Amino acid sequence: MKKLLLAAFLAPLFVFGQMTNEEVKKQVETAPEGELVILSSQMLQENYLYHAEMVVDKLLEFQPNNANYNYRKGYILLYSRTDFEGAIPFLKKASQSVNKNYDMFSKNETNAPIDAYYNLAKAYHYNMELDEARKYYKLFISSSTNGSNMIEFAELGIAQCDNAERELENPKSAIVKNIGAQVNTSNPEYAPVVSLDGNSLYFTSRRGWEDGSTDEWIDPMLNQYPEDIFVSYADFEGEWTSPEKLAFCESKYNEATISVSSDERRIYTYKDRSGGGDIYYSDFQENQFEEQIPLEYDGVNTEYWETHCTMTPDGQNLYFVSDRPGGFGGRDIYRLVKLPNGDWSQPQNMGPTINTPYDEDSPFIAVNNKTLYFSSNGPKSMGEMDVFVSFRDEDNVWSTPVNLGYPINSTGDDVFYTTTIDGLRGYLSSFRKGGYGEKDIYEVQNDYMGNRPISSLRGKFISFTGQELPDNLSVKITCTNCEIESQKEINPRIKNNGFFAALTRCKDYTIQYYSGAELIGSEQFVTACNNENEEIIKNHYIGEYDLVGTVSDSKTLKYLKNAHVEFIDPMTKESFASFDTDANGKFTSDYLDGKKFGDEIEFMVEVSRKGYIKQSFIVDTTLGMFKTLELEYLLSRMDIGTDIGTVIKLNPIYFDLDKSNIRPDAAVELDKIVKIMNDNPTMEIELGSHTDCRASKSYNMALSNRRAKSSANYIKQRITNPSRIYGKGYGESQLVNDCECEGDVVSDCSDEEHQANRRTEFKIVKK
């Protein structure tokens, strides 16, 4: 009869899963203590821990020292939000009064169950109080009946405490740091996936949407928002920017990150639509990720629980997790291999070396396809999930997994470890002291788990015109001498049009750049064969170059209209383009049409205008990030008395001491005069040679005269109508400063001041 009454009493309460927070609060305020005991018990059994805590908080107001109520509060804190520090005082108080015949639904029950020992041990374990944890694990074992299925887990906890003690006494040199409030919040953040180049971080978060559309889909059991996938990008200083939610996320469903392809154009996700949980994927098309669809490989998704997968960068192996029958216990890691005909093998269990009777999850394979990271909560863990690493040898045999140790692992869940290409920086999710929420994402820096040697390709499409790049760009990378034909097509990264790929060592590669189906560039390179890591940079610049020029008066700087410009091939000396400047002294050319970034440009430009000295200029440059090649030329008027040396920036013409023969370095400068006189065939020049005051006037006059005539003769032999130039020596008669030193005059001028007087001038005497 009592059982019937109890069933009748419970019936109206069984709908608590549909109760709102306000309805629960109202019932908490009005219901008597005995009814609240039953309500909280029912909520705890059904795992509605958030609402159960509201009820238990009220019960503690009735009886603050009640071991039963304290146990419930500690249990909720420990398992609803992993607040192990907050749970310890409640569970400790509960453990002071336990009852093997604990009656959960009795309002007269003031004791705690034997399980209080186990949960207190677990809280101490999480808090790294290992002696206390072992004490209560053992107390739980000795107090429990032999048939309790929790004894196995208590014994496991003791073994894990022993592991933790050894790891804490021998910490690794790794640095583990919380990546901060830009990514982590008071809500859970977990399942980080870092891109191979370390510039993108994909992760799962249970944060609410800004528009409030997720509010109605809050999980009533834990009062958490649905899972959504976000991405954060590293800025120029390596700091993570404000996360962006991926477009395919739906407000009422859970979408969780699993892994991301090396080009970040495919993301693998976990979704629970069928009740078991399956692996999905989404491809990036038309500037957004498309709708998620189930992974199509035969034998992967089943009626059982598939939680995680990772594809090797070369696309030849898929590792995934499932709790299907036939494994070694709990969740196991399986592997698929791409066959030579392009089909995929059936899933193969990774075997007892990797899998244990407990859970293995979150596999991640490094780019060398020989280093496997995964998490396990077996007897070699420090507590809950720890990250392990195993290495594959040349016989395809995996080594015994090694715990990555403290501080990478803690006594809580440490899972979803992924690394950058070199293996020296990784990310994982963990709950440990000092976090922002129930789970946070941490960065791991180490100097002992690097992948060596590796070759990688990093590049991007860059628009030097400043215009937006088309969305149909792609890169095709082909290994031309790999044992198995290797070709991969990579789409640029969404954020910055970058691309990234792992390469085979000591091989020949061709990289081709495409815009849609059009090949827009290609080049070849070879990967290194040494033992050092190698990063090959290949950027491809997109845009059209322009060439514009101006001609101006050298004195007034006014633009010159109707100046004539000739482009001349330096090899053939033939003109291939000519222009006349407009009213603004400007000319434009299509010479750079079709030219690409990095092309070397070399040609000669002749510029002339009536009344001005015709001049030649060399254009020798390499096309770079500037869209426009600007040519600016200054012409000097052909005025009587103009010194040609100042127009063409002639270097000083030197002679050996007391000599007048032409030295090689002087010939270079005189050839410039030859060129300008041949370009201006009516021009007549007086070549004047000057000395400083040192030595006698007669000596200086004779010396300058010899040098002037020697220089003029050199030019005469190389110009049309040699009579257009003559040489004249001036000695020290036309000093340009006060450096006189004849007779009793003693000059205190410096060598530099005397040098100013030792000059050669080429003055126009006739136009």
C-alpha cells in the first residue's frame, strides 16, 4: 500500500524535466521538506543537476549539517560543473556520517551513502591532494559490498594517484598556459583544433548567442547552452582574436569540433541526431561552410557512439573513435586506410597496444604519419583522461603509449590535444585550477616533442592592387618523383587567402596557381634532404601592373608638354615604343601588361624636347608590391654656358699624378659625354680643365691644357662631327673658392676644398 502511495505521490513530480526555472523556484519556496527530498532525489536520478541544486540549497537551509543534504550538494558541484574545490567541504561533512542502508527517498535520512567516500576521493584527486584521495578510495573499497561495480573505479583511482605522484615529482619542461579570456569564458570551451601553421584555432563552446535565440534550447539538466563551433585567428602578435561562430551552427542543436583539414576547407564535426552520436563534415564553398553531412566512409558511423576522427594531412589514413562491440572496452580508436584503387578499407581496431579496457578518445596524427596523440582514462593516467603519445616504426608497429606527464596532463580531464606542424606547440582542453569555466582551452609549449625533420609549404595569394581577390583561387601541388603519385589541390584559407601543406622530404615539386580553371602561374622547387626542419614560402601576387611617367623642367619643375619618350631594347638598341607627353607632362604605357610579380624589367628610355638636352635613362627593376611603376624624368634646357656634367651627374674625372692620359675610371665618365653629344648632334662643347693653386701657375696651366686636350681627343674619336668639342686648360685661373696659394700667400684650405677646384667642365657653347 505504501508503494502505491509513493507512486501516486511521485507521479505529478515526474514532469520536472519540463519545468522552468521559475516553476522550480516556486515549488522550492512552497513545498515541505519531505517533498523536496523526493523531488531532489528524482532529479538526481535523472541527472537534472541544475534544478536539483536549487532544491538541495533549500534543504540545506532546513538542516545545514545534514550529511545527506551535504552529500547531494557536493555531488552536484563535482559533476555538474567540475567544481572540485567547492565540493570538498560538503563531501567531507557528508563522509563523517554514512549509512550502508542509505535511503535516498526518505525524508528521515540524515546520513550519506557509502558513495560519499568515493566522490570525496575523486574531488581530492582532482585537487591533487593525492594522499587524501587514496585514503578515501580505500575507505570506499573497504566499506562497499563486494558486488559494487564502483570498486573497480576506486582501484583505478588509486593506481592513477600513484601515477600522478610520480609525474608530479618528475615534471616535464613543457609550459602550459590558459589562452585567456578572449577565447575562454565562464561557459565550457573545449575540443580545440589548431591549424598546422598555428594561425587558426577551431573549438567548441557552450556560450549563448547574442540574439538570444539559444536561450530556449538551454539544456535543462545542466543549464548549459547548446554546443557551437567557433574559430579564432592569431593576430600579428600571436594573440587570439575574438572568436567567430561558424555559419552552419543551428541554435537548437549541438555541433562540436572534431578536426579540420590542413587547408581548413573541410571541418569534421560531432552531432547527436540519431541518439548514438555520429561524425559529420562540412566543406567550405561559396565563402561559407555548407550544411553538415554524415561521413560517408563505409563502417564509420554505426548505431553506436562515434565521437571523434582525424584525417592525416596526406589524405591516406583516417583515425576515428567508436564504442561498438568487439573492441577492448569503452571507446576504442580505429583506423581506415586509403587503398591503391582509391577505395577505403574497412575499419580496423588499433589493437591492445593503443586501446585499453577503459576509454580512448580524441586521436590526432602528426604530419609525419608516425606520431599518434590520444587521450585515455586507463590505469596509466594521472586521473580521468590524460594525453598519451605512440610512435609507429618502419614495420607499421605502434610503440607502447607514453603519458605526456605533468604539467601537460593534470589529475582531471586532459583531452583533444592537437599540435602545429613542428609539434612544439599544441592545444588541449582541461579543467584545472585557475580556469575561467568548467572546461578551458590551454596552450602547450615544449622543446622535446618536435616533429623532425619536416618540410612544409606556406604561402598566400596577395592582391597588390588592393582589390578583393576572387573566391575561385586554388593551388595544385604535385610531387613529380614520389613513389606514389602525389598531387593535392588546396584552396586558400578563408581568413587571409593563405595556404599550407606538409611535404615529403627530398622530393621535386611543382606548384601551380589557378583562378578557376585558368592556370595563372607555376614554379618548381625541391624539398631539403638534411635533418633540419624546412619551411618553403611561395606567395603568388595577383593584379595588373601600370606604367606611367612624367617629364619636367629640371629648374622650374614644371611639367613639359610634347616631350618625346622612346623605350629602347638594351640588347638590340631598337625602339619598341614611343610616346609624347600630354599637357600635364604625362605619358602611359601598356608595356607591363601580362607581367607578374618578381619579373625583372630592364630597358632604356630616351627623353627629348625642342630646346632641351636629350637624355637617356636606364630602367632596371624587379616588379614587387607596388601596382604602378612610376618614371619621372627631368630635362635641362640647352642654354649656352650650361655645364653638361651637372645635368647628367658626372663623377669627377681623375688623372694620375702629373699625367694626362685617360684612366679607365675617367673613360667611364667621358663615355657619358659621348652619349649625350651623340644624342644631341648640334650641340658644341668646350671641355675646360681646372687645377687647384698648388704648384706654379705656369705648370698648372700647361698640365690642365694637356688634360683638356687629352679628354677632348678621347671624345672626338667617338662622336659625329668631332669639331663640336675642343679642350682648353684654365690652370688655377678660375678657382671656385678662396683657396689661393701663389707667392707669399699660404692657403689653409683642406684637401676637400682644393679638390673642388680640380674639376673638368663641359660647357655648351652652341646649341
